[in-house]
Amino acid sequence: MLRTFRIGGIHPPENKLSAGKKITALAAPKQVIIPLSQHIGAPAQPW
């Protein structure tokens, strides 16, 4: 099925890199880096 989007263009699913591949679970990483938005005001605080 071809789908069109309001933004424009046609996105046929068979042209995707992951077409025909199974979804696999990954192991959790030892470390994750989450960049925080910073500006000249108060320091960014994670929630």
C-alpha cells in the first residue's frame, strides 16, 4: 500500500532499510548519555 503524506512525497514501505526484517530486542547499554538543553539562564536539571 502506498501512502501519501501532507508534507509531500510518497513513502513506499518496500524501499525502507528495515523492510522484511524482524524486530529484535537489544540488551540494555551500560551507559546512556542524554544531552540537556542549556542556555545562559539557570543550569538545566534532569527531571
